[in-house]
Amino acid sequence: SPYPGGGGVEPPPGPFGAAGQAQASRLAPAFFNAAEGVPGRPHSGNFSGIPGMASSAPGQDLTAMVRDAEMFNSPEHFLRSASFRLPNSVSTKQKCHIPLGIIMQPLAPVPPGAEQVHEVGYSSMAGTILRCKSCRTYINPFIKWEGNGTSWKCNMCGASQKTIDPYVNSLDAAGNRVDRFEKPELCRGAVEYIAPGEYMVRPPQPPVFMFVIDVSYTAVVTGMVDTVVSCIKETLQSGMMAGGGRMQIGVITYDTSLHFYNLSSNLSQPQMLVVSDLEDLFLPLPDDILVPFSESSEQIYALLDALPTMFRDTKASESCMGSAVKGAFMAMKHIGGKLLVFGACIPSVGELSLKSTRDNPRLLGTDREVELLRPVSEGYKDLGAELTRAQISVEMFLAPQQYIDLASISPLAKYTGGDVRYYPNFHIQTSGLKLRNELQHVLTRVMGWEAVMRVRVSRGWKITKFYGHLFIRGADLLVVPNCHSDQTFAITFDMEENVTPEPVMYVQSALLYTNCEGERRIRVHTYAGVTTQNANDIFNSVDVQAATTMLSHIALEASLKTHLPEGRNRLHTMCQQVVQAINMAPQAEKLQFLPLYIMGMLKSQAFRATTDISADMRTYIWMRLESLNVAQLAAYYYPRMMALHNCPDECGVPDEHGRCVLPDMLNLTSESMAQDGIYLLEDGDTMLVWVGRAVDSGLLQGLFGAPSFEKLNPTQAEEIVGTRGDAVSNKIANILRQVRTERSVPYMQLKVIRCGENVEPRFFNSLIEDRTAGLQSTYTEFLQRMGYRPQGQGQNPPQGQNAPPMGAGAGGPPQQGTGAGGMPPMGAALTPPHMMRR
């Protein structure tokens, strides 16, 4: 990944993709500090060569422990820790101020060039899956063998147990099994077991998709219904939905009533049954609402074709979404599955109805804003808990024109392991493509059905918090009815009181699920982190993007529990502590990027104290950030900007795999821009293209089909860019395609913005190193406020030397003919020494 803090898209180190270690990312000149590799990435070499890394625990071979951890840990696309080295005492922890946490994406896609997850059949393990009899940890590369292999000691709890006779093998001189590298479970941190019958309480669940579609007036006239039903049909016809003959489909529509559909294969046409009594909900027929697709495909296609016409003249303007979800629950509770809810207006009638009068824009930007961000009742959360018990997961696609009270509705998705996708002011012409792409992705990605997950940590440690979209049953069983390739969880952990941690801390997650082919699987990830008493060891091993992810979870939780100012205060405090650590350990160069990300958080729509973010939008952003993977979350807080008008020849040229090199990443300041330039900015959600007033007319014609800046129509330009077929157009098309490939979720819409347009602040608010609406500080000023002291100096840099005039660093467009505001190009006088050399 080309971000400060790096990580995310290139293959991880060690046996899981060593061939891919060459840096494919392109960074702005001198964006690296002295440390090798992408800034903020965890070191991929031997930690014993880093200053301070040679300090070992008494009687322990630190080099060997670090080597084993690097070789056998689950790859970082599955599991990332905020720091590789961990404190071994409370006093060391208090010096570091780095959150202790791990982010897990158990079914993450494997990056190009990386090793696929090895499958382990229980027949190869003497007919059983080897686990610790005391704590139930799965056998892994970090266990210790005893008695010449006749017994083994659990790395989690320390319990010793006999090795079953068929699995016994001799050991080498180092005490490792001679066949260690022949058995994936003994040499891989990520393995997948094919589970025997004892891991099933019922026959494996088939892939079940229940579509619950709003057909009220708003949903019809905006084109939402057309978009949804055509996408469902095309995806079914494409054969990309997994499950084959096992897949089952159901459709329910709703406005002020519920409409069930008999999809029996014995009928020539589907039959609609209307339930208008929302107070006493019932299923109008016991079977054939949910049907095998292989038997009733004709009836399903006929219904999807008919739906837009059936409700074309509707006058119903209200929604009974709560009742519709309950009706779907009644129809699928015997089997479970994925419930996809499409809504266009606030659920104002029926069960769990809400009131639009709750919206109060006067509270936005105040301490009381959080009142709008909390659910009005526990109704949808309780319904989510009920759905979870039936192994039902909810995905929500909401396309309203007005307030929908997302804060009250969203727990339905959160506590069933689903997500919310939000399309405010939806219209098929402007947002239809985005909805189609995201719906298709949800229907076709890798999925695990009726899933549960347990996370274990080794003795001396405890899990203090779970983050993500899940339901916690009991103390530590995470219930995720439908786990998928995008699903991301996080945990924070801490030392047990009055216990001295052992030299290595272990974490193991085990996800038990049914794949789309009906096989029961167990995806196991194991991670080892080496402890130290030296704070510098921890600073040098920080994964800045993972640490940013943990800080985001902590601050979001604080904001919702108290209020937004408390969340911002928490970020300020953590940043001051990090900057203090940097002052004490200036050689910890990767840590120096953490204040940049924290400033990005404070300036983002998630946290900034402005009145232009509606309660629904803020809720959606928080929901999204709760479940984003590390690379996506880092991109949201620190977007990527690149110039399109002067791309080097090697950029935008596909290689044999269809991938292309992107232009250099520019600093997020108007100092990086000029009026004769065209700039692409992407934050993992949207791509914005800013066009300067002085751009060459030939380039405008070639890219956008516009003879001059004055005649450039942004809406038309968004459709034309990359389609004209000449060399320049093809180059830009390849660059946009590469960005979308790297950011496959969500579908990134392209927005063209001309200099001087009223939507221009949307672009410049993302230039976080300038003063923005979210925080009137440049990066230099922010560091000074946080207490940064340049190395070798006892005082802060002079204010006048480092603070740009408002015209330069205030988030405005660059002035024609110079760097912004006449300041030196690339912010030469703006950067504190040793903090960020660019």
C-alpha cells in the first residue's frame, strides 16, 4: 500500500509471499525516512538487528523467538497487531501509549503472489483434530514437544498432554518434529481444517438469500426498485452466486403492507399474498416463500421482471420495514441465511416504527449531537439478537431522500454481522451503478454460513474488548451468522493483574463455518508477539495503520458512550502521548506517522465538529469504520492524491497481469497542486478529480471531450473520462481501473470538480495537511500544539517560519502561476525536521 504506515495490498513477508516483497508502491519523493520500506509498516526483517532489539528475557533465545514469530505467524492480510513487540510489565506499557490490539480478517482475500491457505483433513491427523484438552487451543507451530514427540505442551495455557499414537514422530536436535514442514498445522499460522461430524449440530446450512424490497412511492420513482431487481436477476443468471443446486431464494416486498410471494415450481406464475394486518403478523402460507433456485428459477425470474411494473403507479408513501423484517424472519427462521433489506424511507408504520420528527439539525456540531446518533430504543437491537439465534444475518441497502433515523435502524445489521450501505438522495442516474456493484459484490463474495468464532490469548493476558459487527454470546463466543471475506474484527488485550507475562504472547482465532458447498470448516489463525521491557523496541515495531485502526475504534466508542467532544479529546490526549514518546525516542521513525493519521481522524467527517454532516451520514460513517479492514480505514483518514496531467510514461500501462503503476502519491496539501493540473484524490470510498482553471485545452479535449475549461460539464465529464480511446484517455482509464482494483469495496464513484465550483470544499477538506473546516491547523501547527520538539532543539520551530498564510494552507485552491500562495513548492518550509522528510 502506498500510504504512510503502509500495508494492505502487497504480499506479506516470509513464506507467505517473499517473492512479492519488492516495493510496487509509489510514494512522493523522499516520503521515506531512514527506515526501509513503506513508512509505518512493521519491520519485515530480523528484529534482532534493530537497536534495542537484542535485549532478551533471561534464559530465552530472543532471536529464535522472533524468527519463529516472523516465519510462522498468520499473514498480515489476515491478522495485524498494533505492534509486534509487546510490553512485559505495566511500567513499560505506561511508557508506550500504543493501544494493545489485533485486527482480524479471517476470510480475507489472499493477495496476488501470496500463499493460499492450506487445508488440513482430519484423516491426515489420525482421524481427529488435535487440540489442547485443557483450553481447547488448536495445535499450531508454537507448541513445544516433549518426550521425543510423545507429548506436547500447549503454548496458550502450558498444559502438557500425550500425543495420540498415530501422530507421534521423532524430533530433531532443536526439539522440533522432523516432519514439521510437511504438516501445515505445524508450520503455518493460517490453516483451514475440514471439520468432522462432531462440529455440526445439524446438517450444513444451504446458502439462503431472502430479498426484502421497499416498493413505496419513493423507492419506485427514484429507480431503486428497478436497480435492485435487475441486479438480482443478472447476478443469478451469471452463475456467480455460490451454492449451485443448494441455493434457496425468497422475495418479500413492502410499503404499508407486506407482500409475500408463492414461488412454487408447480405454479406457472408466482402468486402474491398480501398481509395488511401489521399488528398480528402471520405467514400466509407455510411453504414456498423460500424455494430452491434450481427448481423455481423461472418463477423467480418472472417475479423480478414483473415487480417494477406491478408497483409503477403506487401512491403508498410510507414503509413498514420493521414488520417486513419480522415477516422475513418468520419465513426463514427454520433454516437461517442472509436477509437483504432495501429501504427508501423511514419505517413509519407497523412494528418498530420510527418518527421523522426526531431529526434535529440544530444539535449538529454540539455536545448534544450524540443524542441523534444513539438509537431511540433497543427495538432493532433486540430483533437483531433474535435473528442471530436463528443464524440470520442482515445486509441493509438504504436509499432515502430524507431522514431515515439510521441510528435506530443500524443495530439490526451490526448485531447480526451485517453492514449498512447508504445512498442519500438516491437516483438511478447518479447512484444506480454504485448500488448495483455493491449489491453484486455482497451476493458473490466468499461467505461462511452459520459461523461462530472464538479468540484465545495465552496465560498472563486477557481480552478486554471486542470490536466489529458481531453478537457476543456468553463471555467470548462471537456469533456471526454469515461471515464473509470483507468481515473485520478487532480485539484489545491487556496483562492480567499481578502476573508477569511470559516472553511470548500468543493469540489464536478459530472461525467455525459452513462454506457454500456445504462443508463444515474451521479457519484457524495463530499469532505470536514477543514481549520486551524496552519501550524503544515497541516503538520500532509499531504498525502505524493497525495502531490507527485501534485508536479509531477506541475514539468511536468513547464518542457514542459520552459525546463527540470526548472522542476528540481522547484522540488529542493519545496524540500528545505519542508525540511525547517521539520526543523521547526520535529514532522510532515509523511511529512519527501516527500523529499524521490522528490529525486525519480529527479532520474527517467521523469526528469533526461541523454542522454539515447529517445524523444519518455520521451514523453511516461510524458503522462503516467499525467494520473496515486496516488498509481501507487508513485510506479514509489519509487519502491518496496523485497528478493525472503529467503522468510518467511508465504509469497507466498494464503489465501481463493487467496491473499498472500509479503516479506518485502527493502530500495532502494545496502546496502539491497548481492551476494547470488535474488531480485525483481517493479515500477508499470515492474518487474525486479536481480540474484547475489553466489546464491545457488539448488535455481537456482528450480526457473530457471539452474544448475549454469554461465548457467543461462535470456530469458529462464523469461519463466520458477514460472512454475516448486515445493514448492519454487509455492511460487515465487504466489508472482509474487500478485504483478501483485496489479498492474493490465499496464501488468508488468518480466525481469531477472544476476549480471554483461550490462543491470544491469537498476536495480541499481532504487535504488534511492544510487548514480545513474540521481543524484550523496545518500539520506543523498541529504538531506544535501536541508538544512536538524538533530533534536537537529545546523549543518549537518559530511560528512565523512554519505556519503558511491562510491562502496557502487553508484548504483553498492553488493560486495560478506559483505554488499555493507563493509558498515554496511541496511545503519545503512547512515540515518540522526529522518528523517527515518528503
